Amino acid sequence: MSVTVRAVSKSYNRRKREPVAALRGVDLDARDGELIVVVGPSGSGKTTLLRCVAGLEDPDEGRIEVAGRDVTDLSSGDRDVAMVFQEYALYPHLSVKENIGFGLRARKVDASEVGSKITGAAALLGIEDTLDRRPVELSGGERQRVALARAIVRAPSAFLLDEPLSNLDAELRAYMRAEIRGLQRSLGTTALYVTHDQIEALTMGDRVAILRGGRVEQFGPPAEIYDSPANTFVARFIGTPPMNVVPMALLGDGSSGFAGIRPEDLQTTAPAAGRLSGRVIHEDALGHEVIVHVAVTEEVLLARARRDAAPGLHAETGLTFADSDVYRFDADGKAL
Amino acid sequence: MALPYAIGLGLLVALPMLAAMALAFTEFNSIQAPRFTGLDNFSRLVGDDAFWRSLGNSLIYILIAVPLRLVAAVGFALLLHRRERGIGAARAAVYLPSVVPDVAYALLWLWLLNPLYGPLALALGSYSPDFLSEPWGARVGIAVMGAFQVGEAFVIALAARRMIPGPLYEAAAVDGASPWFTLRRVTLPLMAPIMALLALRDVILSLQVSFVPALVITGGGPRYATTYLPLYVYQSAFRYFRFGYASAMTISLFVLTAVVIYVQYRLARRYRLI
């Protein structure tokens, strides 16, 4: 079941001030069975987009389709979507069993069917032992699973996930990334997944949409986003550490655009041997490697170095790179 | 810092309470000195039909007024919880009757329910019932009066409603729950602990707030239908100058209130409302 967003715009009115445009003509499509990750910084409109698809916000313009049906004017409950909220939104006074079955009971599904569906969803997520407990008695990871079970039990046309892993610790987050992705694949349900975490974007999505200021900056497979960023914003947003984007002039090129080099494509060397040289002003020691911050004239470039090969703080160092590793952008920041 | 409050509490609450407890064992008419009579006042209470009748009236009042006031407070809270234009004025309108002095409020209702020239009579014309001249009409009328003075309970219920996280309602909407389903399965259960506390509080209040309307509007009639226990205490003390007997009734009222509160508390604990 596909999900299509066509030219959706949404603004919020503020008292005595100019309206804020949260979405500006967003186009997006998720094919049947795809997991589309919508990523962007805070305020980029990604949650607003998800809420418009869910029917929790009304777009000012545009159209939304779920499973080929225009749902733009339909209420949330009639869109055949299921949502997993950032804070899980579990009903604190209901047991896990009652939380999972809430939507089925609301839709007056036959009681005999409700029980088997709840058991099936709970088994899929490994939470059979928690069915009689209340949310307050569960860990963060267990609550996450209950929220997922509540979504899958209705077998909707699409899942909408709003930063579902943001409240989990790093280790659990890594585990749940794989779990959610595996679950979505096995169910074959189309999913829209909102996150601010680029690692989730690159590892989970079939395609990734990067939002900034309510607009889609780039939409494509993770590898394409990483290898061919459409502009300097995408180039800097995707990749850890972020890509170095500097004026072309720094590389001795007379053109007026920008050059991008990923930290992993910059090697530290002796000052005289480098194409660029500067002073190390900061180091981030990450155990197996060091991220060195090198001040080159007025710019600061980041480079990865092996721990035993790092120049050292305040040391002068040279930086080398291959021309093939340089990304070129015009004066407006668009990829050339 | 607490000293002024403690002094006030002592002088205005503790001392009169102790005095009342002492007077309950005496015969005192405020002219002669109190005469110790042991448990005579309490044994007289047992055989006093007027006492049991007024106690029954008070319990009837509680049974009618408490649910009515709770429904009104929670109902207004559910209607007025959103942040919208004009909501402040609406909330103020709900709260306003609570700040009107009790006597003025009672006189207002006396006019409203007047069978000859009250607005209700003029609106209903020949179909206008004379509430206050019928026992049950008067009982219900006084209970309904109290249903509009729910300012404090409304504010508490409003806070309880607003404390329910918005995402729960969004989750219910996406799950396809109707507004009625959401009210039954989400809103009311989550507000239940506060509603239990409001009911607890209202039972205590109901034993007191019935006094002014009964005194001003019906005088305890018709045929003693609205002679509630506080009014009977007042009449015994200040009309019949039987302060000792009135004090004994006050002690009984205190014990009755404590018993009712305890029963409610145990029920609320049993059903995990508090």
C-alpha cells in the first residue's frame, strides 16, 4: 500500500506575528512495502509532515493518498494508518493487553478476534509476559514494543513512526533499529519514519527524504544521498563527522563556489607535504581514532586520523586529499 | 511565619470546637451558667424525631447534590478545557456564582423560583410549577441551586483534564476511537481519582452549604422537607436557646461526616482511585 504526499503546504498562525511556514510544497511518495525515512534538523517540518499524513493536522494545500485513496479530508481514524508516537502515548490506566487492543475495541472488532490478534502481536514483539502489567511497570524498551504492537495489531496500510527511538539509550537504540526494520520487512507494510538521527536514516531507509525549512532538499536511496549530496546542506547534514565545506578559493581554485571533502578523505601528514596546512586546535579522541580539528587560515577542517598517527594538539599539520574526493558546489550551494 | 495562621486556627476553630464539645454535655441557654448533664443530650437525640428527620434530609441532599455538582464541575471542565478565543470569559462565568455571597445567591434563587413573578414562572406561564411549596420540589430546587456553585471543583476538574497528555487523544483518534469511546475509556478513567476526591470533599461541603438556602429560601419547609441538620442545629441554639443540645448535634454531625468520609475513602482505595 503506497503513501503519496503531493504539494503539501502547512503554515501556523501566530498571534500578532507573521505565520510560520512549516511545510512548503512537499512532494513525497512511499511505494508499497517501502520504509521511507524523513530526516532533518529541528523545525524542518518532518513531524508536521507525519502529522498531516496521520490526519492530526490539516494541510493548507496539497493532497495526501494512502493505498491509492485520497485521504486529505478524512479523519485520522478513517485513513487506515497506525502511528507510533515519540513518547509512546500508552494509556497509563490500561494494561499492556488493553493498550494493544484499544484500537480493535474502538472499531468494535469481535471480542474473540481481539484476543487472538493481541496475542499474535505480543508474540511478534516478545512481550507476552507483560500483558497484564501497566505501562508504568515497563522499561523504556518494553514500552516501545507495546507501542509497536498497538500499531501492528490493526494491520494498517501504513505505519507512521515519529522518532520512536529517541527516548532509548544508544545500545538499545541500535538493537531496536534492526528490530523495527526486520519487523517492517517481514510485515511488508509501508512505513514513514521520522527522525533527526542520520544514522537511523542511512541504516533503516529504503529511501531518505531530507527536510529543511519545510522543503525537501533531497529524496533518494541512502547511498545516493551520501555519495551525491544535492547541496551543501545535505552534504553537511549526512555523515559523521560532517563534510568539510569550504570556499573553492581555499583549494587554489579561482571559481566562486564551494568545495566539500569528507573527513575520512582527508589525511594528516607533515606540514610541508600537505596540499593544505594548519594548526590542530582541537581533538576528539574516539578510542580507535581521533578527529582532528585543523585551522586552515579562517576555516576549520575536520580530518580522521588513526590514534597512533594523530599530529597532537596545537601541532602544525599538513592535509592531503585526492581530487576525486572533492565535491563541488556552486555559489548558491547546489551540487555541480 | 505560620504563627498568625496558628493563632487564627486556634482562636477561630480549635477553641470553639473544644467549647462545643464541652457544651454538648451540659444544659445551657446562654442566660444561666451551663449545667453538667452527662449524656442526657445524646440520649435525647436518639428519641428526637426532628433530629432523625433532619439527618435524613441531609442525606437526601447529599445523594442529590453531590452527583449533580460533580457532573456540573466535570461537565464544565470537559467543555471549557481547550485554549480558544473567549474561553477565559466562559470559565469566569462558571466560577462567578461561587464568589457571590451565599445569602445574595439564595435571594437570587428565591426570585428566580418565585411562582408569581419569577423569570421561570413568566417563561412557563400557567405551566409553571411552584417548586418551593412542594417538599420534593423544594429539596430538588435547593440541590439544583448548589449545582451552579461549583467554581472550586470546576477549577480542580479543569486542571485534572488538562493534565491528561494530548498524545493520548491523538493516539485514540488515529486508532479510530469515537469521542464517546474516548470519553469513556480515556478521559473519565484518568480523571477518576480527582473525581473521587471531589466527591469526598463535596460530601463534607454538602453537609454545610445546605444551611443558607434552607434558612433564606424555605425556612426549613415545606413541612420540614428542607430542615437539614445544620439548620436544625442553628434553630436549636438560636431560636430555642438549647446550646447544649445543639452542641451535641454538632458532635453527631462531625461523627457522621467522619464515618461517611471513611467509607468513601475505603471504597476509593478498593477501586484504586486514590
